[in-house]
Amino acid sequence: MIGGLIDLKRTEGEGLATQLTGQLRSLIASGRLGKGRALPSSRRLASDLGVSRNTVTYAFEQLAAEGYLKASHGRRPVVAIDGGERIEGARSVASSPRSARPRISPWASKLQQTDWPMSYQAPLKPLRPGHGDAREFPSEIWGRCLRRSAVRAAKRELGPVNRPRLREALAHYLATSRGVRAGADQILILPSAQAALTLIAAAVITPGDEVWVEDPGYPGAAAAFRASGAHVTGIRLDEQGMQRTPGLAAPTLMFMTPSHQHPTGRLMSLTRRTEFLALTRPGKTWIVEDDYDGEFHYDSRPVPALQGLDAYGRVFYVGTFSKAMTSDIRFGYLVVPPALVSTLEIAQRHIGLIASSHIQEALAEFIADGHFLAHLRRVRRLYHARRDHLVAGLERHLGEVLAVEVPSGGIQLVARLKRGRADQAAVTRLVEAGVVTRAISSLALGKPRDHGLLLGFAAWRENEISAALRTMASCF
């Protein structure tokens, strides 16, 4: 009897109807209930199993909809497929080793050439770089902004994908704090800063175009531009960041982080910025300025953005909320050269890089009401003290092993190995001990020339930094 093949558990999280459907499906798929086999009536099976008739009826109707059963009014359901041959055969093929690699697009192939981001999914533990301290974020105030935005959503008309209130708030903030010169209509709101790079690559790069990136630098930039078909060249660094390399013809696009070079934190001088701007040809050569943590300057007044020096509309300016607020709020924004605004807006909608209007409206309120600047003023003091605490601890505990480069701002710093080049082995050893860092050599575009550790300080309180330093000292 079929009832003897069914085992329903009344204490499990799954409902009886779901359990019965799954078990009948498995019996058919395994061939134990062969094609043409008539099942008991819903009344009879319900009696045998001690469940309601509705439970059995639900299972029969679901399996009939999936094609496992053939059911007609007034008749017992009949098994409609030969599961032993069709389903198990397909399953054995699916579970067998792949005989050939799947065919993928050139775009996907180029993405696989980089280790970004999947090879670095480390847990959020001290001293993982790239993060601010979410514990210091005013979540209650942010929650109120979100709730008010949700209440207003019912009355809000369907408008542009880039919400005017947020564009205007950002235009004012960027003008006063970073020296960015742009109208609100030049600002696109995106799901992340990486989305901004993907959008730029799609809009201005033709396969085969030359692109310069910093080496070592941000791996996500090289990944985005390579995937678009560009030939990506890594440009070495000096004490001012990306070097001006004589003899190289100007590329289609240059990607740089002039305010805090990633990963070194070096600041590009005004003279060097002017040199790079002079290399560009209006309408033919573009600069992408990634100001990923430009909100955080500690030792001097912040240097205005490179974009503010551009009189001819050659610079894309990329920013993010993930460092200044929390990593959960991954929104990025892109200031677009005037001549490309229409093109980028069309591309944004076509690719689907649309940020939630609900969160955009909440962000607009958070900025306009002064909460964003108040939060920044507070965490700047905290992060400044944490940077100094980490630097002092590294010099005290690990001064014989590591040479620290003290950045003028940002949320992370570089500590170079004084002896040897085994930074990736050191990272592995530290992660096993509970301290998460990143090897500088892993950020190289080609053969690594720089070796050291990238250490985050912003996300960690001073007692957490001290504990991590003791662990590092014992490892070394």
C-alpha cells in the first residue's frame, strides 16, 4: 500500500501537505510509483495517513500541475511519467563530472581573469581594511528617515530614477566639502561605486582601448575595464601616487584615486594632477577619479577633488556611502561630464543600475537635515585617534618587522615587510590567528613589486586594535 511508503512528521517545520507532496514526488522520481499506477483516492489516502482530505487534495493538485500526475474529476489520479528513466537518468548526468567546460561570453571570461572580489570574502574581524565602524552610525536617526520615506512613498509620484532631492543635496555637499563643480543633473545615483565603474566602461570604452590604472591599486577597476574589452596597463606609483610616465601615449581612460591612493593612502600633488589633466584630449580621453574615502582627512585641510580642476568636462567623479555610513548602505554616486549626461542616463536605465527610490529619499533627508555631516564630524575624530593608536602600536610591537606608512586620512594604512616578500603567507597565518588583513602583493596588476599588509583601523575600537596587535606580534 502507498500509505506504507509515506512517513509524515507532525513535529517538523514543514507542513503535512508539503511533506506529502515531496514524498510522493520522490516516489515517482525514483520509479517506485511507475507510469500508469493509480493512486488511492484522496479520501482513502487521508484515512490511511491520518490526515485531512484537504492535505491529500493539495498534494495531488500540486503534483498534477507539475506534470507528475494525471488527474480528472471523479477518477483516482494516475502517475503520468516514467520517473525511473526520465528523472533519475537526468539526475545522473547532472551529477556526473563535467566532460566539457561551459561556453561563456568574452565578458564573463575577462571577469574570471581577476581575483576580485570572490577570493577575498574574509570575515569582518580586526583589522580587515575597507570598512568604517557600523556601531558608531546613528541607526535610530537613519531608521526614522527610512520610515518617513516609506510613509511618503504612497503619495510619491513615479519620478526619475535619480531622485532630484538627493541629487541636489549631494551637489551642495560635494561643492562645499570636496570642491566638486557640477550641477545636480550631472549626478547619477547607483547601487554601488562598482556599478559606476561598470557604467563608465559600458559607455566610453571600445574593445581594444587603452586604459591606465594604478599598480598596485583597486582590483575592481581593472576588472570592470578588462571586462569591457579594454587593454589595461598598470602604472607604477611614487610618493605622490600614480606616476606620469614619459613616452606613453595618452590612453582612452585613466583611473586614479588621487586624494588617498588605494591602497597606500598617498596624496597626489596639485602639480601631478595638472600634469594628468594636460594629457587628456577633450571628448577623447577621460579620467575616472575614485574618491572612495574622501570624507576622512586628519592632518590637514582636505585637498579639493581633481574634478574641480577640470575646466573641459573630462573627469568622472565616483563616490560611495559605504565608507562614511555603513557597508550595508552600498549606494554609490557618479558625477558625469556634461557632454555625457544623457548618454549615461540612458545606459543606466538600460543596464538596470537603478538604486531604490525609497532609500534615495531617506538619504536626501539624512543629508539635508545635517545628520550626515554631524556623523562625519564625530567619526573623523574617532578614526583619527584609532589611526594614531594603530601606528603607535605597530611601531612598539612590530617595529622590527613592519615599516608603517602613515596616511594623512582614510580608513586603512600600509605596513611594509622589512624582510622578505611573503606577505600572502603572513596574511594566511594572521587570518588563522583571528586577525584579517590583506596582502599588498594581491593588489598588483602584474608581477608584484610591493609587499606588505593593508590594515584597517576605522572599524575597530582601540581595545580591539590592541588585542589584534598582540596577536600579530605573537604570529611574527
